Amino acid sequence: MRSAARASGSANGRPANPSRNRDHASGRARAREAKAKLRSQALAWLQDERAAWARLLDAEPTARPLIVQTLRRWRADPDLADVPGVW
């Protein structure tokens, strides 16, 4: 009986609920989409921030040490180090 239950996809001998499997899959897909949207938004913010630092450098060349220090900190930050499109 146990092997038949496993083969049917049910651990307790009852038939598996295919709609529950679909719900889990669609929930995972929505979570992936939400994460992708947040990553895209964070990347846009970082690119905007980097552009603002570049404008500051153009307007105020004496700010270069502060800008370099800030961007080095960004590169060293493990949460930002592997973000594509920023560096």
C-alpha cells in the first residue's frame, strides 16, 4: 500500500491534490516575478545614484575623494558586489 501511495504522489494513501500543486507553482512564479521586479528597481536606483555622483564630480571636482570612497564602499558591499549593470 505504501509504495502505491508514493507512486500516486500521496504520502497518506489519499489521491494527490493537483490544484494545490498548481497553487504552489503559481505562488513560486509570482514570488520570482516580485523578486525580479525588486531587483530591477534596485538596479535603477543604484544607476541613478551613480549618475548623481557623476554629476557632482562634474560640478565639483574637489568632491572626488568622497565619491571614490563611496563607490569603493559600494563595490566592497557583499549585497552590491555582484549586481550587474552598476559597475
